[in-house]
Amino acid sequence: MKKNRLVYYESIPDELARLGLTQTQAAKLLGITKSTMSHNIKADNNSFHWQIYGLAHYLESQHHAHVK
């Protein structure tokens, strides 16, 4: 884990697995192609980590809203 990041998880693929999503499913939710998803994962830039962070929080809030 890189200490200079504001989003802390081992990798985007690990975070997607934790969420139970494939890269294809995540790409669809983010409105990008699977190819763009792969490129963004390889580029490892902060803005894409924030997108995944936001997606994770959105999905978790949706889950909690349905559990109540």
C-alpha cells in the first residue's frame, strides 16, 4: 500500500473484488468502457482511485439503505 495516497486499499482490482464487482460491471457503473477501465487501472492515477472510492461508498450506502 502506498502511504502517499488518500484512498487506502491494496489495489483497484482488490477493491472491486471486495465489492463483488467484475471490472466489466464497474466500468458499466462508471460509464466507461472495459478498455478504459483497464487503462485507468494500469495508469494508477489518483483521480481514478477517487472514482473507485466514490463508487464503493455509493454501493455501500445503497446496501445499507436496503438493509434498514
